[in-house]
Amino acid sequence: MKKILVLLIAGLSLSSCDFSNYILEQDYDFTTTFEKSGGTETGTYTEVIDFYEDLAAVYPSIDLQIFGETDSGKPLHLMVYSRDKNFDFKKLREDHTVILINNGIHPGESDGIDATMMLFRDLAQDSIVLPENTVIATIPIYNVGGALNRNSFSRTNQNGPKSYGFRGNARNFDLNRDFIKADTRNTRTFYEIFHHVNPDVFIDTHVSNGADYQYTLTHLFTQHDQMGGQLGKYIKTDLRPALEKALAKKKWDITPYVNVFGDVPEKGFSQFLDTPRYSTGYTSLWNTLGMMIETHMLKPYDQRVRGTYEILRSMIDITDEDSQLIKKLRAQDFKEFQAKRSYAFGFQVDSTQTSGLQFKGYEAERLPSEVTGFERLKYDTSKPFNREVTYYDSFKPSKEVAMPQGYIIPQGWWPVLELLDLNKVKMLPFEKDTTMLVEVYRIENYETRQNAYEGHYPHSNVAVESSMQKVDIRKGDFFVPVKQRAAKYIMATLEPQAPDSFFSWNFFDSVLQQKEGFSPYVFEEVAREILDDYPEIEDEFMALKESDEEFASNWYAQLDWIHKKSEHYETSHLRYPIFRVNR
């Protein structure tokens, strides 16, 4: 009925455009489910999308766009607010900053879904101060499958709403671990939206588990040392203080995300390190300033939603005021990173550099459990405190490699090439067969997770041995130059030792398995000939037998060692199949 009315009015020749808008506004109810329920409920997927469709139908400053697919079979929606009623991002980016808000990545953490609905309504109706230099976009519900899987129990410790979605998506993936491996259609469609919007600021909305404390609101900015460059400094010295100051004026206390690594916050806690598997870690690879809003699970739902609303408004105000500075810093960091000689990664807490943080918590005590009989932790909310705690917010890299001119990726590794293409990485195909001298990695050591993690058994603590070798390149293989806008993404994914590299996420596990072996009774004679023909190998073999008792007592290990020293051993085993072309 509402859509028919819109079409009828659009077809009439009315002397007053304001009058037609007035009629349309009267026909629609833009009160959210959250507001109608008195702050106890969140909108269903259908209610949320219907709300935005209606908003776009009435207000010319709002545009609804549809992208791709998700694992649920439904597409992703992108809502855009543009004060100028211009929705061409290429043109908008010339003189505007862009904020992208992502909601419902964990649909049980629904605070941002409701807060953003109210925000877009208020922007469309001019009922709040409008940004002059900033366009705001939002994905209303990112995890569509999880939103459709509605229940009232899976967020065991959370104080409202009455019902909500589930953390896992339609294939039970946690989407906030999928931004590099891209196992889901959600992530692949996110790539399309992200590169279409090219946001300067990215905000992901969440609800936090963990310790109890007085705050409703916590922030989780992308780690500034890992971000690096001028943007990293801006996060630490400008953006975070500006947000905290703005919220203090509104009487909203906020603190950094309470990432406790002791047992209680007052013993100190560290900043969360958002590696590229996470949304803000991924967006930082494109010099997009990232922040997660983490409201506290135990606080009332209406309080959490309204706090999220105020953070969003404050972030819009700060971005709008610093619009030109943010654009300048992004452009500068893109240029400077491409000119770097080395790439640092594997960031870890630097315990020698800490910050004092005034923290409002609750006294904790240890009591006998009435359930287990063992000691349990209990926070006493009748005993609040405000004291300085140690905050570990400085990180330093544990590894560093020289940045190559580029990488060669054989065409057979199409899953990797496909993800690079989805991320707008420039790749140049070889036009003929050739041979090149390149740097080749051999996987020397790695550890593998013993239990499944998001559909994978990721590797960590990867060690490599490097050598220069001549390799055959086939027509149709690809050269990926590092000097391009995607430079950070390229280094983070193609360097095998990086924490969220494609190697770490099992994309190259087939090279970890030896494909050809030997029959010991046949190889015995061959092994003897190898030792006779190569005295240096025999010397090394005898020395190893003398120094390693386990090796000396294992006949098969001895034959295998000789086999691996011979030309019979396959070169592809443990050879990382992506080659570095050095400067």
C-alpha cells in the first residue's frame, strides 16, 4: 500500500514539492522497534530492511543500494546518507570524507543495528546537526543468516534485548574472523562494498563480554603502532582523545576495550591487537581509520543503544571537522608505505612502554562457588572504584622483511588470485614463458592449531629459509607489483610469516605434503652410490649419526635424509610457491 502511494504521488504534478513530502512523511511511521518497545527489543531482519526502504522512498538524502550475495541467499544492503543528495562516490570523494558503519556482524550484539536506524532517520529528517563534509554509509545487517536465526538464549550473559540473532552466519562462520580468508559470500560481497565506498573511517558495532566495570561504552581503535604512519599517530594523539572528550561533554563515560590478560582489570590490561582477520585490521590495510564500538553486556539494552548512538554522532562530528586532514593523511600514508624498504609485522605488546589509565571498576573478590565448590570470581557492584591502572597500548614488531619489487604467483594458485582480484590488486600476466632469478622461501618450521578454528587449522610461528633460484615462469602466470594502493594488503597476505597470511590460513597446505617417496629396499643401493659419489654428504651423514642418538637408531630416518639430499627429492615439497622479485 505504501509503495503504491509513493508511485501515485510521484506521478502527480504538484505545485509544492514540500507538500508532497509532507504527505509521504505522514504516511510512514519511522519509529523503530527499539523505540516502540521502550528500549527492550531490536528489529527483525525484515523490519530493519523495510525501515530503510521506506526511509529511502521518502527522503532524497537517503539512497538504498543492493550488492551481491551472502551465505543466506540474500544480498547485502548499503544505505547512504548524503546531504547534497549526490550518491556517486567517485565524485563525492573529491571533497567529502566517507564513514562506513557495519552492523550485525554478530547479530546477537544488536546495539548498532538500532542506533544506526535512529541515526539515519534523524539525519534524513534534519533533526540533528548535519555534517557538511562527510557522507555516511551503513550496512544495516551484515550477518544476514545469523540475523534470521533468531533466539533469546545464545547470548548467555547479555542483558537484553528480548530476542536477537546468532553469532554464526548461515554456514556457522564467525564473520569477524573471515576478512582475509574470505570463506563466506558475505566477506566477498563486503569487498565489493568496501572498495566501492572507499571509506576514510570504518566503524563496526559490537557488545563486549568479559570483566564487569562501571562503563556502558568502550572503544577499540585499530592498534596505532600496527597502523603505522601519520594515521597511526593521528589515532593515538587526536582521534581517540577527541572522541573521549566529546562523550565526556555528553556525560557518557568511555574507556578502551577491557582486554584483560590478568584476572581483573585493575591488574592492568592491554590494547586489543586487531590483525587483518578482523574487520578493522582488514580496513587498516587500506589506510582506513577503524574503530569497534564495544558496549558492555551487563548494562541495560536501552542504555547501550543510546550510548552507541552518541558515539556514532561524535565520530561523525570529529570526521567532519577533520575531513581535509584525514584525507591528506590517508594519501600521504599510501605514498609513504609504497616507498618503504622494509615491512614490519608480528606485533606484540611492548611492556616497557605503558600508559596510566583512570579506570572506573568494581571491587572483585574470590568466594567459594555454590555450584562447583571451587573458588569463583565475583564483582561487587556496591563497591565502585576509580583508580589508575596500567594500560599496555604500545606494540612493537617481532619480524621484519625487505619489501620486494613484487611477487610472482603461478596461475595454478587461482584461489589466491581470485581474492587478490576481488580486492582490486593490480596483477600483470606474463605474456610468454621465461626463466627468472627470484627469491624463494622454503618452509623450515611451523606450528598448526590442533582444533578447528573457523573452518581451518591455522599455522603460526612460521619460519622460512630464503635463497635465490632460477625458476620457470609460464605464460599466464602473474606478477604482482608492490608499488600500488593495495601494498599493505599484498604484504600482509603474501608474506608467509605474517600472522594472517594466506599461508597461515592454509591456502598452501598442499606443498607441506611430500608427494613422492622411495622404497627402502630399492633405495639402499642408490643411497650407497650417493654417499660414494658425494663425500661431503657422507661426512655430514656420519657426523649427524654421531651427534644425534635418535637419528643413529632410526634406519628409515637415515635413508630419508639421504633421499632429501639427492636429485630424487621433489623441489615442490615445502617450497612456498609464491616468489619474490627483489628491487
